Amino acid sequence: MISPIIFTIHIGSFSWSVHWYGVILMTATVIAAWIATREVRRRGEDGDHIWNAALWLIPAGVIGARLWFVVNATLGGSTLYIDQPLQILNIPAGGLHIFGGFLFGAIALILYVRRYELDLWLFLDALAPTLLIGQALARPANFINQELYGPPTTLPWGILISADHRLTAYSNLTIYPVATTHFHPTFAYEMIWNFLAAALLFYLLYRFGSRLKPGAMFAGWLILAGTGRSFIEQFRPDQPKILGLGISYTTIASLLMALAGVLMLLWQYDFIHFNFLPAPPEEYEISTKKLV
């Protein structure tokens, strides 16, 4: 097993550790931002907005990811954050949910594009495949932390999980011996799906080019990300389930994402109309202002 801590600095009674999780997550974020910058420039907009917007999106994403995790855990029956509210701030103890990052990141992006009078569809389309790539690149951190794994399996790619990282359901070492019990690497399934989904979006982009309407790439992301996660959730015994239904809250959110993507795509290509929405845009609006 790989230690989750790369190194620790000790200064008197103070100690500070550098974790693989943070390093991998930040590396994945930088790579995704670089790709997004190229996509924004390819569409004719100033790519530096991506790095500028990151100052808004990253903090918002971390806050959202933490809050979604807390709410999800509480809905699942945990009373930790009700009994000890300050634990909500204890992010180093673990507990981020990517959907909260998406939601709060989207809110921050909307505020940013309004502040700089930019085309929201352009940035959503540029970010769509890069979100998948960034998420995929960050998944090895889950392997190092021994988290986000699935139920026991006899498949040859199953992974070992140490006793101190076992879910309660698999903590009986007599039934599930540490040396011989392997688990589904669920994080790897999502990583592979995200890479394939990103490749498909890029293929559609370069195959059809200008024939894709503004927002089509983002709709594709909603469909692919939502569909993939709803399937992968079936291999996530750690996710809180809705009482009486046996499915996780994240599965419901994933299915709603996919449905929203389908409806958005149908609206963008005039198959359906919503009276409360304007006509879908036919092309991007490029800003005439330069970022200073």
C-alpha cells in the first residue's frame, strides 16, 4: 500500500503533512484548466479567463463538495455533523463529493461570466470534456486513500483494502480476510468511463465542428456524466441509500443530470420548446473586451 502522506514537516509542536490526495487533485485541476484554456481560445475567446475564473471556481467547488458530502451523509443517517457542527470544517479528515463541486462551481462560473460579460454557453462547452479529464486524472488519489471501492469480487482486477479502511459491512476479517478478499476498484471504473466520455465528446467536436450548437457539448457532458455515475453508483456500498428505495441519493442526482442533458439537447435542436425559455442560441457571442 502507498502511504497517503508524501512527507511531514515538523517545527516544534507544529507539524504539516503533504498528502498525495491534494497533490494529485491540484495536478489534475491544472491539466484540466490548461486544456480548457485551449478550448476557449479555439472558440475565439480569451483563454486567460480560465485561469482568472479558477480563483472563483476552485474555492466555490471545495465548499460545495464539502457541503454536499455533509448533507449526503446526514440524509444517510449520520449524526456526526449535527452533534459536532465544527466537524463540517474538518476537510482534512475526509469527505468531498464531486457533485457539490459541480453545483457550486457552476454558480461561481455564472457569476464570473456575468461579471465580465461573457458567453456562458462557450465556457460550459469548453469545460465539458475537461471536467471529465480532470476528474479522471484525480481518481488515482482514491486508490492511495483506499476509498471509493466497491463490494468484494473475485475478478482479477480486484484490489486489496487494509482492515482500517474497511467499511463496516466488510470489517469482519474472519469472513473477509485482509490477505485474500479483493474489492471492486469503483474509482477506476469511473476513471475509465470519464476518459472514454471525454474522448467521445472531443470526437464529436472535431467530427461535426461548427454544426454543433452552443451548449451541445455541455448537454453531452450532462448525459454522459450522469449516465455513467448512475451505473457506477451500483458498485458504491459506501453511498447513503434512500430509505425504502435501496438506491443512493447520488443515483437520483445522476439520473436527473442525464435527463436534463437530454431535454437540453432536444431544446437546442428545436425538437421541443419551452415557453419560459428564449430560443436557443445559434452561435457564440465573443467578447470584445480583453482581460486586463
